Amino acid sequence: MSLIETQEVTRVYQMGTNLVTALEHVNMSLAEGEFVAIQGTSGSGKSTLLNLLGGLDRPTSGEVLFDSNPLGPLTKKEMARYRRHSVGMIFQNFNLITTMTAAENVRLALAFGGVRGTERRRRAEGLLERVGLSDRMEHRPLELSGGEQQRVAIARALANRPRVLLADEPTGNLDSTRARELLALLREMVEREGLTVLLVTHDHELASSFADRIIMMKDGRVQV
């Protein structure tokens, strides 16, 4: 059974006087514990699709479903809860708060999730250990390498135990060695913990090496 899916999803944007169709009748699904990569040229709709799945945007028509439940009827408050607890997101630009340490960045996400006090500290330390940063917890982002910053971003995305991790070009700012290390970490989480991962990447070799399957997109449509 699908954990997250789209049914005939279309997304149209108003750009001045023009209408731009970013996605057109997209049908796709991920099973729980699956690692899927999305590929396509710039402008093919990959990031738009991720934003819809992550609850950052809503489709013009069609439906996104999580655990067989449609997101369309959710209120703003319910959608915020979905973003906080059901899906985690990481991006090419790590989006860490530069004045905070690695541990503080993760603890902030836990605070938003309602985790308090000593439990917040314990969970943050455990998450950073999981991504191999037990010795870098008190370093600020500018004191970390790109690969380490992205690992902090993963720990933060996993803070509130989401079932799906959505990754939008997470290796775009990393060299090839760090990129492979990062995807090996995600692959390990899929195998060991049953995490579901949807990865947007331009790198076909990486996608082929780590993903269970690849979805190709072109001009806002899934290629079949």
C-alpha cells in the first residue's frame, strides 16, 4: 500500500498575466520503506512536486494523500502538524541557523515539535550520533564542512520522527565523495529503520546506485 501519493495533481501558477503549468496530471506513489529518486531537467516540476508532498503548497487540482488520507481538507493548523510530524525536508542549501550550534539547530526543531527539557537534549544528541556527528555537536555551521552541515540538516529533519524524508538536491553543494557518503547514510536509514525517502537529484549515477527506482519527469509530467 502507498504511504504517500499523488492523484492527477496539477499545479498552475499565475506569473503576471500568464498562467504557467508546473505540474500536469501527475500520478506517483511511494511505498513505506522505499527509496525513490526523481530526475528531470530544470523546470520539469521536481521541486514543485516535493513542495506539494511536503505540505508547503497545495495543488490547483488533484489530490495528495498520506497514509490514504487526502491533504486537501486539512486546515492550516492541521497542515502545519503534518509538516512537523509526518514529513521531513532537506534542501541543497542547508538552511541551518548560523548563530546556533549543531545541537541547538536540532533542539529547535524538537522544541517546535513540543519536546521539552532534558528529553529535547537527549533526543538531539541521539540524532546527531545517528548521522555521525557525535564529536561536532557544539560546532556552529560555519565551523563544519558542507557534508557535516547537510548531516545536521538530516538530523533536524528527522527530529520529530517523520515517516517520509523529502530531499531536494541535497548533494548539490557537496563533492562526489561527500555526496556518496550522504546517500549511503540515507540508504542505511531506509534499510535499518524503514524510513521512506524521496530524493530529487540531477546525478543519474547517484540515483542508480542508491535508489530502489527512478521516476523521470519532463515538462511537468511523469514519464511512463
